[in-house]
Amino acid sequence: MADGAVYMGYTRAELDEQYNPRLSEPNFQSYFDRWSRASQAARSTPEVERDIAYGKSATETVDIYPPAGPGPHPVLVYYHGGYWRSFSKADRAFIAPSMNAAGVMMVAVDYALCPTVTIDEVVAQCRRALAWVGANIAAHGGDPARIYVAGESAGGHITAMVTQTDWAAEGVAPAPQVKGALAISGVYDLEPLPHTFLQPDLRLTPEQVARNSPARHIRKTPTQMMLAVGLSESREFLRQLDAYSDGMAKAGIRHDMVRVGGRNHFSILDALVEPRNMLHQSLMRLMRPTTGRSGR
């Protein structure tokens, strides 16, 4: 290992560059500002059911965005990004209108953030949210037999973690019927993160890394997995996807890959809501909604 290297030949500064997308995208704030305006508009519609509790703590709530027309509707459970330490479900409300236009109900999940809680608790809360959706979404017009999960960045990691859940071991019966999942720009092995700028907030121990790295807990489930990344993202985000995909392939798990040209860690989220973009269309094919338009 080269002098000063902390992980796979990277120095601390180089590893920070790999895992901090803001360093390579000087206009990152423009994304946040535009998304904030669109999210405020989406949350202001009267049909939205806000802050429904799925657990006992104040952060354990969901917002439900129903499409027009009679249900039951396919359901997309969405976990926001922010490196497990920032943002909230309200910040991803802008995704809902494109899902609703395709006849899909979106459930946006809030969870407690590091360092207030550990990443163990983040994952536990997100599992509770999914279990709640499986048990309760029918009362809100959703179809419990057509549940899908998605998320970007930290939400991509959470998506992978919750879809690999051993629900019997969690004491959840019946298990939520997760038909498919889309993990976008996720970190699937957390080993490099304790060597980065994130560690003061994440406070990852080796045991937490081992428990919460989906690449180390690959198991066959009924969920059809789809992994996505922007081709303009850093080498490490591309490597994380390829390594996770290779592990799934070795385990005999069929999955789909979507590599979106010209998209970085931020603009790939725009691709999710653009009806003509391959990422949006790939999610629609995965979900096969039966009402609304698919954008194809």
C-alpha cells in the first residue's frame, strides 16, 4: 500500500473525493434548491397523507402520495439519501408526482439520522417502516401484494438491506411482499467509510460495518433486484455497484443493471422522474403499473 494510503491505495483526501459527490459537482446546491421547491409543491396537495407513524419514536413516520383513481395501487416505498446523516422524506417528495402519473402510490420514509442514532438503528427503523407498509397499506388504497422499494445513495444502501431481511428472524409475520427493488448509487460495502469525512457522524465500528454491508449478506429472496448508477459518478461508486453485482451473480441471484450515461450522483435522481429516461422506464417495467401512464 502506498505511503499515506488508508484504503485500496487511496489516501484519506483521495477517498474523500471518491465518496463526497459535492467535491466534483460545484453546482450541487442548485439541485437541492430545485428539488426543495418541487417537493414543497408536491407535499402541499390535499391528497397527501403526512406524518403517519410506523414506530414509537418521533422520526418514525411516512408520507403517502396516492395516485388518482380507485385502488388498490402498486406501492413504491422510498428511502431518501443523505449518507444516513442528513435530509428527510420531505426532501424527496418531488419524486411522487412522476410515480403518481404512472398509477403508483409512493410512500416516503423518514428515519432517525446519525450521529443521534447508529446505522444499526437506521436500518432497524427502515425495516419497521417496510413491515408497517406490508401490514397497513391496504387501508390507504395500496396493494400489499405489489410492494416495491427504492432509494438513492444512503437510500440505495437501505434498499439493499431491507430487501435482504430475514423477516422470520425479525419476528414479522406475514412478511411484506416486496416484488422488486431499485437501489440507486448505493454503498454496498461500508468498509471504506470509517476512513472518510463521514466517520465523525457515522461512528462506524468494524462490527457495524459487517452487520450493515449488504454485499456481505447476499441471500436469495423473492425480490427482483435492480441496481443503478450514473456513469459520471466516481470510480468508487462504480466499483461498489460492480462488486455487489458480482457477488449477487456468484450467489446465483438474477438482477438487472442500469448504467445511466451522463449522470452524476445528483442528476441521476432527476433521471428517475424523467419519463423518457431509461432509469424511469426501467423502474416502470419492474413495477408494471396497471393504471396511469408509464412514460414509454
